[in-house]
Amino acid sequence: MRRFEAIEHAIAEKWGSDPAVGVCRLILEYVVSKPAEESVMLTFGDFKNIAGADFDQEQLQMAIAILVSRYNVLEMRLVFMDDNEGPIYLEPDEQQDFIDTGQLTHPHSGVVVNGGEDQIFPYYVAKPQTLLEEVAA
């Protein structure tokens, strides 16, 4: 059995008929349909497209929370949308500094960005190769 199949099974067992289970399954299937050697970057817009119109925001948020915190399928990261430089993907230490302090220090200039919290957006990364690994059933 592959890791993503074991995760699908565990989610279905724990959450039963909750609609978020279906969203989790769609996200997992989407990720493993991508080339195994590449990471997959997903935004909320991507998740909405994957889930389709049949799922509401609450179900989508629950599915993301399950896949991030419970099964480590998705890794949350942050991007800073700089008005002058465009998107700047924060390094783990920069992300942690923002989480710890609530202030954004510009990654290139080192200056605290006024209103930086309004210019930070989450995105998620999944690794198909990890999800396709064989695991004991």
C-alpha cells in the first residue's frame, strides 16, 4: 500500500462521512497525479479548484488542517507580496520570525515592513514522491 492510500484510509476511519474526507481525497489524488520528483505548490485558489463547487469553505479549511497537522501531507509556507519586488518566498527562519514577532522584516533590506502582515499569504507544498512510497498496511 502506498502512503497516500494509507492516509486516505486513516482519514476515512477517523472522520467517517464528514465532507472534508472527500476534499482530503481529492487533494491527495491531485498531488500524486503530479510528477513524483517535483514538489507541488498549492494556494487556496488551487484547493478551491481541486475541491470544486460541491464543497464549502469550512470543509476545505478542515481538509487542509487535517492534511497539514495530522498527516504532514502539506507543509505551510509563506510568501511576501512586495509592492516593488513582487513575490518573495520566505525562508523557514524568516517565516518563524514573522510567526514569533508578528512583524515582517524585509528579507532583502532587513527593514521592518509597516503593515507587512497584510502582505503575507500562505501557500502549501506537497511532495508526491513521499506520498507514493510503499508502507506496511
